[in-house]
Amino acid sequence: MRIAVLVSGNGSNLQALIDANLSGQIIGVLSNKADAYALQRAEETNIATAVISHKDYPNRESFDDAMHQQLLAWQVDLVILAGFMRILTPSFVSKWQGKMLNIHPSLLPCYKGVNTHQRALNTGDRLHGCTVHFVTAELDAGQSIAQSAIQVGLHDSVTSLAQRVHELEHFIYPQVAQWFCTGQLTWQNGQAYFNQKPLERPIQFAQF
Ligand code: GRF
């Protein structure tokens, strides 16, 4: 299984994936930002990197096509979005449907999009967490595979929630990636399967 990880920033999830020694191999790390710290993490582990800046392309289609060409050149079987901060075109997503995962810092379907920690605090949620899902054309709406939750404390802030949710992410994302690498997790006819059975609801990891 040849894996590409798409990043835009710090790359702590990339680091967790590297450290997990997956059955698959991370072939390349692609960033839309040349100064993403994630690129340094890849270089330190001798993983190939590519920078494709969205600013060099006139529209989303041509930017996505450049990324697609790089993924083809790397002969990728699995695309992992790990803090990749660009919205993907339906055309790009359809080419990688069933082979592309994302992690989102909320218990989807709550709080698609940005500022998830602030929105969970504003609502007064007692539970918050993260979700790994297959990527489909609609933002953060592909089928959820796994979730992990924390209890929100009275003293939690955006900063503390971000840090606590990140810890969950570093645990569940490598686990889900490994399921994909071993064939336990598959996508067939627009539906996620786990151990050959249709996945009816996201797998819940123990609460922390
Ligand atoms: C994570 O919170 C992830 O859920 C979101 O972007 C953030 C990436 O963090 N999609 P990092 O770059 O992996 O540290």
C-alpha cells in the first residue's frame, strides 16, 4: 500500500502516522505551503516531498489537477489528508473516492468546517472529539469511520480542547490508516465496509 499524506501546516498527525510504522509505506508528503513544518518532518524521515502552491494556479481545477498528477507519479493507493487546508473539487475527489481519508476535529456530523472547538464551547457541549471519514465531494460529509471523544470540562478553553483533541487524533488516525492498509477497511459501491460487513455507524474509541 503506497500512501501520500497531504498537509498544510504543523503535521503532528503526519508524525503520528510516521511513528506508527504502518503496514503501508508513506511514499510522499505533498503540501500547498512551502513553509509547512510537516515538510521538515517528512525530510527528517527521508520521505519524498512536493510543494504545489495553490497560488501558482489560476483556479481550483488546475491546482487539483497538478496534485493529481503528483499522486499518480507516486503511484499512490491511499491519500491521507492531515491538516490539508484547501477545499477539493468534486472532480479530484471522484478520482480518489474510497481511497482518501480525512480527520476532522469534531464529532461529525456536528461542526463541519472551521472553528470546531469554539463552536462546541459556545453550544455548551459536554462531549467533543474527532472523526476519521472517507472524503466525498461535500465538505466533511463523507461516511464516518471512527470517532473518539473527550468530556468537556468547565475549565476547558479553545486551546485546551485543541490540545486534548489532537491527542485523540494521534491515536485514531494511525489506527484507521492501518485498517485500510490491511484490507480490514474498504470502500465498495459508495459504502464503507469493516471486516467485510457494511459499516453502519462509526467505530467508537473509548472515551478519554
Ligand atoms: C487537526 O486538528 C485535524 O483534525 C485538522 O487539521 C489539524 C491538523 O493538525 N484537519 P496537524 O497539522 O496534524 O498538527
